[in-house]
Amino acid sequence: MILYGYVKGEKYRVEDSIEQICAFIMKFRYEQETVIVDISDPDTMFLTTSMGFIFSCADQEFLRSKLIPALVPMQRGEVRAPEFKPL
């Protein structure tokens, strides 16, 4: 999967890993809206967030089993968010 993240008209290549998806969300957590798109299916938003919280996710199994367990401890400050490293 090749992911691109969009924030305020800026485009970032996001590594297809749970760590970097969380890092992207946390880096831009104060933005009104962020979007991550899988370019193999650009008509479907892979993930949208608002103020660092998940608004929608196309893959509900990924959301439930991987993203939420990794992201929530970062949002609570229990785990340090990794540095976002765009490709």
C-alpha cells in the first residue's frame, strides 16, 4: 500500500506502518482535518482525522485491531509518539 497524507494542502508520503501512521496523526493532531489516502484506491479515503482523533477509517478491522491499540496510549500520554518521517 502506498499512502499519502494531506494536511492544509500539503502532501506527505507516509510509510505503510502502524508506527508511521500514528506518528502522522500525532504530528498533526492540532489540525482541523488530516486525510490519508491509499493511492491504489484514491477515491476512498483510507483514514481521516480531526484534532488528532479518528473521524473515519475504510478498513474497520485495521482500525480495531491495530490502529486504536497503538494510537490511544499515545493520545493519553502513556507512550511517546514516534517521530513522523515522511518518505
